[in-house]
Amino acid sequence: MALAGIIPGGGASLRDFTASRSVQVVDRCRLSSKIRAVAAPEKQDVRTSLRRNENIGKLQAGYLFPEIAKRRRAHQEKFPDAHVISLGIGDTTEPITGYVADAMKQAAAGLGTQQGYSGYGSEQGNPKLREAICNRFYRSLGRQPQEVFVSDGSKCDIGRMQMMFGSGAKAAVQDPSYPAYVDSAVMIGQTGGYSDTGYEGIEYMVCRPENDFFPDLSQVRPADLIFFCSPNNPTGAAATRKQLQELVDFASSNGSVILYDAAYSLYISDPNCPKSIFEIPGAETCCIETCSFSKYAGFTGVRLGWTVVPEQLRYADGQQVIKDWNRVTNTIFNGASNIAQAGGLACLEPEGMKEMQQTVDFYKENASILLQTFEELGFKVHGGKNAPYVWIAIPGKPSWDTFADILERTHIVTTPGSGFGPAGEGFVRASAFGHREDILEAVQRFKKAYGS
Amino acid sequence: MALAGIIPGGGASLRDFTASRSVQVVDRCRLSSKIRAVAAPEKQDVRTSLRRNENIGKLQAGYLFPEIAKRRRAHQEKFPDAHVISLGIGDTTEPITGYVADAMKQAAAGLGTQQGYSGYGSEQGNPKLREAICNRFYRSLGRQPQEVFVSDGSKCDIGRMQMMFGSGAKAAVQDPSYPAYVDSAVMIGQTGGYSDTGYEGIEYMVCRPENDFFPDLSQVRPADLIFFCSPNNPTGAAATRKQLQELVDFASSNGSVILYDAAYSLYISDPNCPKSIFEIPGAETCCIETCSFSKYAGFTGVRLGWTVVPEQLRYADGQQVIKDWNRVTNTIFNGASNIAQAGGLACLEPEGMKEMQQTVDFYKENASILLQTFEELGFKVHGGKNAPYVWIAIPGKPSWDTFADILERTHIVTTPGSGFGPAGEGFVRASAFGHREDILEAVQRFKKAYGS
């Protein structure tokens, strides 16, 4: 057996512990427990010659939400009897509504029959679903079914988009923003290293109460890609038509591409706030929109979303972006689950649309309860009207400390603002996704802990 | 509205056709139809300043299988009354078996209830499913549940893996091979341009009948990543224990990482051919294995697979690959559909295992029928014994021509060997996935068209 490539990490040689190198390979478990008794295990490990991708190495700590989940578990272990309430990750809690759940049940049962079985679907999604999404949300805005790409969710689409755009693109993000934008930009090599002000090479567009959570575009340096989420995660701010027109004009004049994340659009009730970027004249030549059934239909676990790439969107060389998106979709994706797609189709029928609105309304009422509570407690609080997130200003100490303080005092999980970017410091996000009784219980705990 | 960035592609200026530039943005459809009457439309298109990712530009034509589907559609249009039989893309055709379909039906129905509802699961998969996969296939080989990452399929995992390894890695592939390996390597920037011998920077390990479809490793230049699929798609060859030991030793001695694609493992009946690379001593420090429910349980449309990354697998700097894989999974993936995962769990219970074996046996019998047919017709034919693919030598003309010839003469879709790489030239692949009556009908047509 050729073993020349097995390189002990340094320190004591592996040969000190084993009679022959082949023992080391064949019975690693037993061996490493022996080694651990006498030396640090990392010094004994076999290494490949593969160099770690330095872009992955630039990523800070863990991805935000698993980190929150880890801290929640640690807290639960410390207080095993506590009923921990999560207003942290925006995770839906209410059952999928009857018409939609039934459609998925039928689809799953159908897969067990010759008539109902389907194998590989189009990577781009079931044509009927592409058409239904287009008809419901985009046809009147000039978009076509072939521009709608069904996926297993916006987060996954963002990763694939970054693989499409590559390391040469420069990204701008709202600060604070959903961490997948920045982290995927880092992973693909669009950035330099990290410092207190964020990653080198990312243009952070500060969104704070002072500017109505809309960036001062006169201060923003041009970027190739502008990630923009409205209603915003985490601030809960929904951009107005006037603001979005300003954004589209800014992108057009600089030749930028806007990656518009509309995952919370159905939470908008303010008629001044568009539900799609394609409501804005000029968007079709500078915008991609991604959206999701997760927060409308409780599909966080079912996994279904979509991305719209207009045929008019072109690179500097005149080629169509949609052609590359199609190629990327074909090559590293294989379509969303057919059962999930059957659920998506049901969502877009009249009965399903009604049910989705009921689900959205339920979480919006939660948001309203939270918003009112924090206002009554004297906090400066934002969002919560056109979005399922409430953004609470708690200045004066690091938001991870505030997160810990809230958890200690109330057994309630929130999300620290700094997890969303440097300008999130001094805030925490409370998610409105939760059972009503948990939201009401959370309100009581907040009042007890923070009331005067 | 700022429009300075809207650059006509050259040629006649846009101003020649419109009174004001804002008209051009607001009413593109009407405008472009006007323009088309007088000039080539591509010259009038609005462009962004975003430079196309040159790596995407290196990709040749379309991804193989959508290309096949396109040609099939064109043929069907030409012969609208023909019953076209597809032995092209390896797409399952038989209903999902009762126990498994029922589990998914229950899971979907459960999502409509408070007790059965679940939102975001772990990005890495339901812990119960990770454990079940480990127990069924890997526990006895020393692997642990936390090393098993559940996904929406191996193709998608390959894309994410390439994003993890980045542009600095150099890849080797079996030639011929499943096109996602090479195409994803191109996309992430691991290669140079394309020529008749393939992509510059990819190490093509020729697998032909002359070498028993196993590469002559003495002729292979060391690579960082070695993609290896056994039983192989497209050749149908299953590597023996001796061959895989040779491969693992080769990787170990060069410090390479093997990305082992075991998607067809359950099709192996030869006891000399391992079903997992982790049966090979030394694999745990140089191998990743990816696998899928697609071809075992008919989940091509349901979307469920997994990837195993051993904790012992390390980069040159000693860091664990699994930590980066976990970070990538957290950042650009959100878990497989919970309904699909419920189906996966059912597959791994005794009743589900029995059903999966029945499904596999059915397609193996199809393969056997096809193999025998081509042998009787006097073709040199390979595979089909431990794999659902039959690899037919038809030398002397380009395999795309052979593909077209078969389609014209029999209305049967195959896959041209050259679609899998340069060494696939002179072969076509016939997939054994199909209804039995279609396989038998295909046999009659082949005999009529190619019999003496």
C-alpha cells in the first residue's frame, strides 16, 4: 500500500506509536485513542495535499442561524425545565393549510401509482408552476413564464447565483442584511478579509432609522451586484415605490444588477410599497427577483421558491444573463421536489391564495402584538407592519450581549443585530413566527423583565 | 430617471428610434418590435456593466441531458405519431413502492396538523435520517451519523462541493463520466478552455474496454480531486475491491481527495465489487462519498441524496474538510424537503429496504434484457450487470451521428458517448430505466433495425 502522502502534522512522528504505517490506516479509531493519551490529536492526523479554499477561510465564525440554534441548545441544557420560546430564526410554526397540505398528500400518494408517478422534472420547474407563478405575480408586470425558475428556496438560489456571477463581481448589500448574501459573496471569492467594518470589497449600504432604512445612494460606491431585500430582513422596513425607483435608476445609471429578495412581499399592506421590483419601470433590464413559499405557506421545511430572470437582462458584452442562469440550473441543480411543486401549484389556486393570506395575516398579527409590546415598554422599535420582523433598538452594548441578556432573563431567543452586519449593532430582531400562545407568553415575560 | 448606464450595443443609436430615452425603458416590448424591423435586435439591447463570468463562458453547448431532451422534442415534432421510447437520460419510470409512498403521504398530511408540522430542519438533514443512513450503509465501515449530510441529490452536492473546493483545485475524472463533474469544475474556474481533447486542466482518466474501464493510474497525473463513479455512469462498469484499493492508495500517496459517486451501488451483485468506498482501508483519510435515493427508490423527482465526509479527511493545513462542508451546507443550502426525508426514512426501514431492492431488481432485469439483445445483434456491449446502463460500442462514426441514426430508425432515444467525455466517442449509452413493455418494444425495434 502506497502511503508516502500520509504526512503526520508535525511534532512526534507517527512511527513512535505504531509498528507499521499500515496499522495506522486500517485501524484509525483504536490508534487515535491511543495517541490522544500522549499527544495533542491534531498533530497525528493524516493530511491530504489539497489546499483549503482561502475564501472559505475568510468566513467568520459559523453561519448566523446555526450559531443561534447552538446557543439556544446550550441555554436549554443549563435550564432543562425552562420553556424556551424562539423569536430567533424566522421559522414558521403553523400547520400547512388544508387545501395545500391535501394537494401534497395527493401528490405523494400519486407517486405510488403509474398515473401519478413522475421522475426527473425540468430543472427549471414544472411548466405549469412556472406559468402559475408568472400569472399570479408577474404577468401584468411584463414577465413571462420562461423567465421564472422554480427552486428549493431563495437561499439555495443565492448560492447558485454567486456561482454564476463568480469571483470577479463586486457586491453591495443593505447593512444590516440577511447573512447569506455576504457569506456567499465571501465563499465565491468576491471579497477580501474581515475586519470590524465588515469584509473588504463588500459595499455596505447602511440602513438605519436615521435614513428611514433606505441607503443614501449618493454615498454608495457602484457595485456589480446590489442585494436588496424588501420588506427587509432583519429591519422589517418595506421600501416605497419612490425609493425603489431611485434604486433602479441608480442601478441603471451604474450598470449594476439588483438581486431583489421579495421573500416577504405578501406581508406588505402599505399600498405605497411595491410587492415586486418589476413594478418599477426599468427593472427588467437591471433586476433579478427571488422569492419563496417559505413564509407565505409555511414551506420552510417543504422547500420551494423561485427566481425571475428577465430576458432583457444582459451582461456588459450583450449576452443574456438568463442563458447562463439556465445553464447553471441545468448543471448543478435538479429541480425542486415534485411533491413540493404540487403544493406550490395548490398555493396559487384561488383556495390556496386565500389560505396563504390567512397564514400571512396570522403572523402579521403576531408582529403587531410584539411591536405594540416593545413600544409600550418604551423601546424604539421598527418594522412589524409590512414584515414579520420587529427590529428593536437597544443601544449601548454589543447586541450579542443583549441577546444573551434577554435569553437569561426571559428564556426567549432573539437574533442579535450585529449578526446581520456592522450597522445591525445596537439592535435585536424579534421574529413574529410563533404560536399565538407563545407570542403572548413572550409578551408577558418581556413585560416582567423589562417593564418599569 | 438616470439612464446614463443604458448603452446601446453599437450600430444605430437608440435615439434614432425613440423620442425620449425613458420611453425605451418603460415600453421595451413595443420598442423592440419597432426596432426589429430596421436593425438586428441584439444591437439595440440595454446592457449592464456586469462582466460575464468567463468560466461560465468556457462551458460547451448545453448541459448534456437537456440537450438530449431538446433533440427528443424536435424528433417528436417531426414524427408526431411516433411512440418515442427514451433510453436516454437515466430517468426512473416505476411508481414509488407502497410503504415508501405511504410514508410520504402521511408526512404531507401531517404537515397540515400541529403535531405533524415542522418548519426549518437542520441544513444537514433530519438527525434520524442521518443515523438511519449511517446504520444501513456505513456504521460497520467506521463512519458516524454526524459525517452523513442529507441533501436534495448528488448533482446538487457536487455543485456545492466545487464551491467549497474553489478555483484552486485541479480535478481528475474518469473519461467517460457523468458530465456534472467536469461542468462544475469548469464553472468554478478549475479549468482552462475547451478543445477536442477536453478542457485544459482536467485530468481525463481514460476508461475503455482495453483497460477493463479502470484507469491506468501509472499514466494519471496527480490531481487534488479525483471524481470516481462506480458502478459507473455511463459505462456500467463496477470497480473491484482490488481496483478501488489501488485507487485509494494512489490518492493517499499523492494526497488527493476522491469524490466517490456511489449512486448506483445497490445495483451491484458481484461480491468482488464494494458498495462503498469506505470498505477500502485508508479511504477515511482521502475520500468523500455521495449517494442518492434517485435510482434505488425512484426519487429522481422527489429529490433526496446524501454525502459522507469523514472527520479524518483533512486539508494540507490539517484542518478538517467536514467543517468547511458544514459551513457551506449551512450557508447556501437549507435542507432537503421534509416530505422527501420522511420517504428516505421509510426506505431504510426493513419494509422499505425490501421494496428498494425490488425496484433495483426490476431495472436490473431491464438491463439484462438490453444487454442480451445487443449481444445477440453482434454489438460489443459492456455494463448492464452491476449497473442500470448498457454501453454499446458503435465505432467508426461520431456518437452524436449514431444517436441521430438510432432515433431516426427506431424512435428510440439513447445518449451519445461523447457527451460523457472524449473517450466516450464511439459508444452510446442505453439506460435500463423504463417500463418493461417499452424495453421489450425497444428490443423489437432494435432487432428490426439492426438485425441481419
